[in-house]
Amino acid sequence: MRSGARLRRWVARARLSSLRTTFTVSFAAVAAAVTVLVGFLSYDAAARLVRVDQQTVFEGVVQDLLDEVRHSALTPADFATADADGGPRDELIRPSGTVVQVLGPDASVVDRGHPPLPVGADDRRIAAARPAGQLVEHRDVDVGDGMYRVATVSLGDGRGAVQIAQEFSDTEDLLRELQQRTVLLVGAVVIAAGLFGWWLARRITSRLVRLAGAAEDVARTGRLGIQVPVAGYDEVARLGRSFDRMLGRLAQSEEDQRRLVQDAGHELRTPLTSLRTNISMLRRIDELPPAVRGELVADLAQESRELTDLVNELVDLAAGQSDREPLQRVALADIAEDVAVAARRRTGRAVTVRVSGDTVVDGRPGALQRALSNLVDNAAKFDRGGGEPIDIVVTGAGIPAAGNGTGVGSGAAVRVEVLDRGPGIAEEDLDRVFDRFYRAPDARSLPGSGLGLSIVREVAAAHGGDPFARRREGGGSAIGFTVGRGDGGDGG
């Protein structure tokens, strides 16, 4: 059993850990995807801008050189040395820091560039060309430690050519460094997102872990009074509070069941003992006088009736029949009339019904009839004089209730009460008459189980109302209940 409980706890923790891992990985994956996408787009846009800008500047320098050699008869000497006043060579170098190398008619290097540029067959052909402004362009030329773009422009009439070059390897190095930093930044963001996701998942699932622990403790020990840790106002907190309320309801239900079994066992002992004693006397019934025989048979009949009534009431309470009966529109005035008719026939007492206001409610007719019958039977049992009739008063919503003129209130409860002229209820017993199996000291010699008024309380609670009891002026009691939102027992 212990190993099974440990296995269940391990499985629960593993599921929560899996949830935490899933949350962490998902959070990190989303952050990684967003960061990679943003980093890639940013790097691609920056690289395009840098490369296009560099290419545009170089093409502009080449075009300026072409325009100049086509409109002016320039010689290699014009590009060989820098002019203090700004010559053609300076105009080529100044915009972008290009490398300039001048070739003579035989493609010999008149002025070497820094670094020196390679001279190929196409460059020699251009140097000897007759038209001015012929162009040959080389890309990705390896010069020294860098990569260059090289363009060679003829001066015309076989006078030579000018080579200009632009280094782009340093730009690519810069872009590679930017790429590396972007990758590092993406990695750092992913790690940070994973750590934050783990922290957030741990913060969220820690309450689920505690809640799962409480559920496991309940399953392992069977104790419903375990305190459930609840904090916050989010969905997890709502789940915790709902679970706590559920445990409270289950604990209350278990306590009610235990009390019912204990009380029922206590109450059943008395009639069963009496029945067992009387049955044992039946073995000598032929030896008993006729009067004693009659008393014995009467006692047996009385005890069997009380036992039957007690068992029926216990079954009603335990089975909760009022909860299974469907709700429907029902007139409490009609139920009161039916109960009065049955009570007159059963007890021979005068029972009157007084109705005021609208008494139609949503309720369970069988349960309401049982509760009202219990009240009438209780009044008949205690009011043995029979001098005055038993009154059933049904007061609809918005109509002042009988007795003290207090209105039930518009939209509030419908009120049902039974008035008798019996000995009344002692003040100290008013708060306990609706408890299960409670019987006032003056009533313990009378027949009954002490469950009738308890059933009234259950029915009232099931219909959103409350039971109430009070002493009547001039003697007697007023006991009843409300259906719907009532004001309790402050009069009737």
C-alpha cells in the first residue's frame, strides 16, 4: 500500500514536472522563434543596406572616372601624383578611400597602388585600347590580406589606363561580427527566456503541486479536514478554493452521515428493546390475565407503529428524496388544503387554512407536503385539548404575515406556519427543536422520533428558505418555514 501511494505521488509529481517542462520549453521556443526571426530580418536589412551603399559609392566613382576620361585627354601623368589643388587622382580617392594604380601604354605600372593591384591580360588590353573610357571590372580580387573590387578604365589612344579598387572584405568582416553578435544575442535571449519560463512555470505549478499534495493526502488518509493552500485570484486560486469548498462539503456530509447513524442507532435501541421485552412475554401469554394481554398487544402495536414511523423518517433523511423530486410550479395554498383534509380524517381535529397573497412557487410538491404534514402532526400531538382548531397560515410574497404584521417583502419568500394552542415551546428549546432526534424534556413521554421537525428544516433549506418557531401569545406555538429568500424566524 505504501509503495503504491509513493508511486501515485511520484506519477503526480512527474506529470506536474512534465507540465512545468512543457511550459518552460514552449516559452523558450516562442521567445527563440521571435528573436531569431527579428534578428535575421534585422541582420539581413543591415547587410543589404551596407552592401548596396558600398556598391553604389564604387559605381559612382567608376562613372565619374569614365566621364572624365571621355571628355578630357588625360595621360598617366595626370593620375600619377596627387595635386595640392585637387587633381583627378584626389577626386577618385576622396569619396570612398579607393585604391588608385596607374598603368602606362605597355601596361607597366607607372604609379603603384597601396596595396599593389594585380595586372591581368584584360587590363593590358584596356591600357593599349584606342577608345577612351573602355571598362573592365573584376570582382572578388584577392589583394594582400583583403578582397577588392577592381575596375580598369582606358585613357584612350594607347596612353594607358587607370585602375581603381575598393576593399569589401572589411565590410564583410564587420557584417560577420554583427552576425556573431546577433547569434550570441539570440542565444542569450533564449537562455533568459528559458530561465524566466522555468521560474514562471515553477511559480504557477508550485500551487498545483501543493494542491495535488493535498488531494493525495486526502486519498491516502481519508481525512477531509486537510487545509488546502490557496493564494491569489487567478484560475489556479479559484481551483484551490473550489477544492477547499468541496472538501468542506464532503466533510460536512460525512459528519452528518456519522451523526445520523449514531443518533439513529441510539433512537432505534429504545423501541427495539421494548419490542424484544414484550415479545419475550408472549411465551407466557396464556398465563397472563386478559387485561395484561390487552395491554401487551396494544404496546406491541404502538411500538411497531413508532418503529415503522422512525424507519420511514430515517429512510427519507438518508435517501434525500426531496432532492430527487423534480422542481415544478406548485401552489402552497393547494398543498395546505390537501394536508388539512388528510389531518382532519386522520386525527379528527378541526384544521383551518388561511391564505393571503400569491403562494405559487417553484418547488417539490411531495417534499413540501411532507414538511407541512409533519408540522400539523406535531401540533395535533401536543395540542391534545382540541378546544381550538389547528390553523395553517400561508402568506404570499408582499403580504404581511400573520401574528406580528411583519411583511414578507416583495419578491421574498412565501411563508407557511402552523398555529396551535398546546403547551408551547420553552424559550431554551426554540433554537434546538429542528435538530435531529432532539426532544424537549416535556415531550419525551410522548410518542415520536424527534425527526419530524428536522425534516421540515431539510425541506426548507432545499427550497432556499428557513424554518422558524416561536411562542404564541395566549399559549401555544407557531412553527413553520419559508420557501425562497426568507427572513427566518423573526415572527410569523
